[in-house]
Amino acid sequence: MSERVDAIIESLKALSLLEASELVKAIEETFGVKAEGGGSGGFNPAMFAMAAPAAPAAPAAEAAPEQTEFDVVLTEVPADKKIAILKVVRALTGLGLKEAKDLVEAAPKAVKEAVTKDEAEKIKAELEKEGAKITIK
């Protein structure tokens, strides 16, 4: 390669991702081309992204927040276990007989919402012991 090309390549390696993005926009406007990834014959900005130094990693605080509230969902109630499950639902929720029956018959339905993981696991264990199918979301 010529010295001029080598100098341009070295300059490109020193660009930040933001600068590479600005360069792509300027090339598109100046030469009337559209930057597209891959394929032959087109300008490929991915070349610049690979040559540019990596951006610093995002701090751990910006990572997806850990889920702290869970919903316990009654997904299936076997017909022969309905009464036993209904009793557990009433005890867990404090609902009256009719409301608890409506909840059990409306499965899949949330039994408890926005509870801690430990509480969700306890509720799940109690209901599964009686034959219900439970999911925690």
C-alpha cells in the first residue's frame, strides 16, 4: 500500500465509534452513497467499527435490573384436585369462597402478584403439593 493509504488506515484505527459513525454520514453525503452492511460493491461501515478501538464496557449498574417482584400464576387445575386447591387459594389470598372458586376456574390466572421470590416459591410449593400446575413470572 502507498504511504497515503497507510496513513488513512492508521487514522481510521484511531477513531472512536462515534467518530466512525460521523465519518460514515459524511462519506454518504459527500459521495451520494448509502452505507450498507455486507455484500459486495457497497461501502461497509462495519470495517470501521472493527478497526476502531472498543468502547468502554457499560458499568454493571446499567445492566438489566434484577427482578424483585414475581407473580404466581395458577396454570392448570386437575378436576379431581379442585377442592383441595380451592382451599389453599382461599388460605393464601384471603378471598371468599365464590371469589376463590372463580379464580381457580379461570386458570390460567394469577394467584398472587408482586411478591418476593421466597414467597412465590412457598406459594408454588403449597399449590403443587395439592396437584396444581404453577408458573412464576
